[in-house]
Amino acid sequence: MSDTDLSAKKAATLYFDHSATTPVDPRVLTKIIPFFSESFGNPSSQNHALGWSARNSVEEARNQVAKLLGAQPLEINFTSGATESNNWVFSGLFSYLKRERPQEKIHIISALAEHASVVEPIKYLEENGVMVTWVKMSPMGQVTPEEISRAIRPETKLVSIMSGNNEIGSLNPIKEIGALCKQHSIYFHTDATQTVGKIPIDVVDMNIHLLSFSGHKMCAPKGAGALYIRRRDPKVLIDPYMRGGGQEHGLRSGTVNVPLVVGLGEASRLALEELNSTRAQLTEMAYTLWNGIKQIFPEATLNGHPTERIPGHLSLTIPGFSHAKVLPKLGGLALSTASACSSDNPHGSPALHALGMDTKAMESTYRLTIGKTTTPQQIQEVLEIFRKIQKGSSH
Ligand code: PMP
């Protein structure tokens, strides 16, 4: 197949996997291109105009990200993405506490349904003496403030609960969990990778101390993300992630990736401007898709919370329609059996497992996630594919 054939094939894909990644918004792409060519300066070069201009662009992006989260620009630290941001939270807090308060025990509260980039770093700390409580999800796929409240101990230093679950789609009651953490003077970290740009987030109102996200889930390029670290009321004390030239307020050294950071800033600006319309559009399309699927497969169930969901996210179980039966018949429909990170996990999805789902149900569970570029026509095309699969099986 020639390159042109391949790109035609790609264009024909019905892409329903926006929780895995999104296409870069053409407006974002236009904005970042000059930073690969004429505007190539290093923001740390402060002796000439190319450097000043790069620094201005990075600071503009920082302002744009801060606005989207209700944060102060100084509280935004650019990283390579949510995995790095999440790792930083745990290693940074652990090394700070070990050095500054070596006598104190450390207890962390989190959930096994969190993304692997939260679970694995915490398990690593657990192996190194940190006490951890893994709280359960409700049958709706949420972590309740009551569960957190029961787990809190005098030694609890951090609660880490994601804003929206990437596999199940349920939103967690972040504001309530934040209020609880504030009341007990515990840091609250949320991995908001699946919700930034889709639901309103205000780190002050929600009492969030640390927040991670990745740009590529919101139409920015892959390889750029941020960690919000609160500076006031209280100032969060964690160690730097990388030591070196002192970039990113001395916390994350290394030359800033200007084009990607500019892309993250522009995507954040657009996400804020279009938040209400994006949210309404994704919710409406997911509703149409779910209703259509329910008509084709009356026995299908929606996993997680029926309304407190990430806009555009559907996790469905269709009894009798296993992956083995359905996947070969999807044609150009790109969906996911769990999340991109667990669809190649031989043990299946940790989140579906945490929901108490058995292997049989997991094998007929599908995640369809809608994005800004999805059209009503594409929803109908997906339904047509499912209709054919249903008819095919009854012959
Ligand atoms: N957290 C969540 C909830 C995610 O969905 C993902 C990506 N699947 C990540 C963290 C990691 O993001 P990245 O791979 O961009 O670092």
C-alpha cells in the first residue's frame, strides 16, 4: 500500500477513541509551527530577542493553562504529560517528607481504579515503607467522600483520586473530597487527564492542591502536560522532579519544549472558550449513541454512573457479544475494549475489575469516546455497524 492509500484508509476511520488521544486542533497546529522554524529560541536565553520572544510565548501558555484551571501562572509547571506529573507528585512528596520530617510516618489514600501512572508509583512507595489505603469504588464507579473519610488517619499526608475514570467514565465528587482534605489538612491530588477541557475545573473552589493532566487528550500535541502545584493557602511542599538548570521555577529542569508548550497553551485557551459548547455537544452525542445502541441491543448496560459521567464517554457491556465476535466486524470503527493503557494488559482492565466485573462481562465491554471532531453523521454510521453485527449474529 502506498503512503497515499494509507492516509486515505486512515481518513476513513470512524474514530471513537478520544479518551486514548485526540487529533491536534488545526488552530493549535497553526500556532505552533513557527516555533519549529523561525521562532526557535531557548526561553532561558536572556541576552537576545529570540530568547525573550520564546520566554514570552511560554509565559503566555502558562497564563492560558492557569486560566483554564483557576490557578495562578506561577503554580503551573510544564511536564511531558500526566504520567510524569503523577510520578512527580509521589516521588516529590516522599523525598521531601523523608528529608524534612524523617520521624513521621507517611500514609497515602488512593484507589486501585486509578490510572497505572498513579497506582504504580504508589505501589513503589508502599514497597519502601509508605502505608497505603486503597479505597473501593461504589457500584456506580465513584469514590465517595465517605470512603475517603473512613480511610483518613493521623498519618495521612496525601489523598490521590482521579477526576474522571478513563475506563468507566464516572466523575468523582472532587469538590467534596477536596473539602474533606482541607478540613483534615491533607494534600489532595487529582489526576484530571480525562476531564480538563470537558468539565469546569477550579482548583481553588475544589480545594485541589496538586493536579495532573496531558495535552493530547484535549487537542494539543502529545508529549506536553502540566502539574499544578498550589503556592498559597497552603503552599504545597514537594521536591523538584529534575535538577539541573533550574527551569520551571527550579522544580523541573531542562530546556522547555516551546512548540509543545505553546500548543498546550493554545488548546487550553480554546478549551476554556468552548467549554460549555463542547460539554453540551459531547453529552448530547453520547446520549444519542447510547440510546441507539440500547435499541439494537436491549440487554446492553452502561457501566458507571448514568449521569455523572465524563462528557462523551460510554462504557458498555453487551452480553453475548464478546470481543472475539465483535472486533473482527468493526471495519473502520476505532473503539477500545477498556482503555488504551489496559487494552493490551493480559489481566484485563483494573478499573472494570475494581467495579467487580467478571471476566465474561469484561470480554463483552466496549469503550466508545466522542470528541470535538465527532459528527452526528458518524454516530449514525457507528449505529449502522452495530445493527449489522446484531443482525449477523441472529442468522
Ligand atoms: N491518567 C489518566 C486518567 C489517563 O487516561 C492517562 C492516559 N491514558 C494518563 C494518566 C497518562 O497520560 P500520558 O500517557 O499522556 O502521560
